[in-house]
Amino acid sequence: MVYEWIVVGGGIQGCTIAAFLLKNNKVSADQLLIIDPHETPLYRWTKTTEMIEMKFLRSPSVHHLDVEPFSLRKYADDQNRKKSNFYGVYKRPSLELFNEHSQALFRNLNMESCWHQGFVNGVDREDASWTINTVAGNRFKTKKVVLALSVNGQLNIPDWASNLEAHSHQLFHIYDEAADLTKMKPSIAVVGGGISAAHLVIKLSAMYPGQVHLIKRHPYRVCDFDSDPGWLGPKNQKSYQLIKDYDTRREMIKTARNRGSLPQELFRKLKKLEQDQILKVIDGEIISARNRGNHDLILTTENGSVEVQSVILATGFKPERPGGGWLEKTIEEYSLPCARCGYPIVSPSLEWCPHLYVIGPLAELEMGPIARNISGARQAAERIVLSV
């Protein structure tokens, strides 16, 4: 069988392009295949957001996986959901409502029938079609491919942490698939100053009052969104598209992203926990870490040391291109154009070469700083759908 479309990756980005292709009648469910390492759509998203007990998304209610912008609001009305399911002036949806809406969309589109659990390890072009290879030895033929690869496998582990001889339950990255909060022992240090660290310490402070430390390199960066809202539309996008130098585009993306930031309500909660002496906050870079008897860990910062039993890293991801070795091989074999930063140079319709498309992080030199978030997924999916 030759599929019309194969989407590699079943997270937010992959599920968005799949939904847009199906809803715009660009493909039928039996002609679409989504390949992902996990059993179900949005597996990593669901697991991590539940673990840190995120209550509300950072994105407004018009940012979701369905085509119609007000689909989530309509779903909430149809389900008689209370206004408390939306937060603040931007009507940010609760995580519960967002996930319910997404699952309802998947059921409506019969997306489960499109799903194949597997690790992709190669993409080959054969005449007018592509062949997608998996670690298990499966080979799937398709006319068109969308690479919706995430950076989830590229955890940023600081040098001091990688050199530490800690037991697996004592130190882990919050986005590690093996992360398990139930195995931690207080006292606990959370390292990071962004939104994931904030959600996590709010949860842990309720579990272990006075036994949680937040260690961050910089003062709180309070921002409504992860980049200026001007990037959502022509205000910033128009001038960005006029720039043809990809080094300049990369610098603009770095500058525009509000890395390590958090919204106002989380900032207020953290300050209250600190004020009530439920949470201890340390500003400063961790210079070194060492083991002490009894499984204790001593973290030394610029502003003193702290002794803890468990460390959770909320230090984000490495900036390198996702895909690893198999994508590197594909780039070399088919001379796929890349900028000096290693990321794809693609057309405005996000086509890297005939019938090979990208979305998410791989599309960011074309899409700009919104590429990795839900609004970026929606705009990228629109571009692809309009071009075919």
C-alpha cells in the first residue's frame, strides 16, 4: 500500500497537521499514517503536564488542534463547561478542557485508525514516493511526508549534574520519560526558572511544605506568553519574512523567545509561597555538586550551598536540530538545504524538497519564534494544507 500522507511524530505538532489534512479533505483516514514511539496521541504532552499539575495553558482559547478557531469555546459551551475553565483576559483554557477537546477531535476524525507505534530510523526517496523505515523493520510507502519531530529527546543536562553519582530516583530531568515524582525523597531542589519549574515547585510545596528549594540562574522573567504576541500575525511576521539571511533569522528567534519565563499568576503564587516560608528560593548558578554519605547531595551555588536528597532539573532542551543520526543521513543523501545552525531551509509552504514537509522546531527558520507552540502548529498546518 502507498499512503497519501505519513506524519512522523504524534505530539501537538503532528496531531495538528493530521487534523488539518483530514478536516480539509486533503486525505482520508485510511490514506493517512501517523508514526510515533508512543501508544496514543499527545502521550508525552499528557504525561508531563499531568505530572507538574498544570492547571491552565499559557495559550489563549483560540490556540488548539482543531481547524475552526472557536472550536474549543464551542466545545465548552456544548458540554456546559463553566467559565472557570478559562483563565484571565486571554481566556486561557484549563488543561482538562484542552485535553478533552483534543480527544473529542481525535475520536471524530477516527485518528486512532491512522496510528502506528514505532521509532522511525530512516526516510528514503524512491521515484515518486517516500519510504519511512522503523527500528522494528517496518517499511511504509507514501506520496507525501511531514516531519513533526520534537526536541523531547534532547534534554539539557548541566555538566555538574551529568558528573554527579546519583541514584536514578535522586536526580532526573522533568521531561525524562522515566521521571517519577513518587520515588523522590525530601528535601528537594528544583533547578530552573521557567514555567515548568514554577508548576512543579507549586505542586511539591503542597506535598512537602518547607522542604522544597527553587534554584534559578536569573531573576523571575514574567511574561504573558513565550514570545511577543506581535509574532502571531503580520506585525512581526511581515518584517521577518523580508529577511533572507538565516543567521539573522536565527538571532531574531533567540531574541524573541521569552526563555525561562512564566506568567503573572504563577509568579504571584511563587512569591506567596516564599513569603510564607513554604518555599526556599536561591538565585545563582550552580557551580558544583557532590555526593555526601547517606545519599545526600550538596549543591554549591554562587550564593552558598544547599543540602538535599533529590534534584529535579527543569532546564529545558538543547538547541540542536531534532532527528539525530537518521535525519543527518537523509540530509546528506538528498542534499537537503540547511542553514549554518543546522536547521532546514524550506519554502513558504514548509516544503524541504518535493513532497517532504516540516512542522514544529524543524520549521522555525521559516515560521519564526512561534514555530514550537500551538499557534505555530496551526499556522504551519494552514500553510501546508493551502499548498496541496
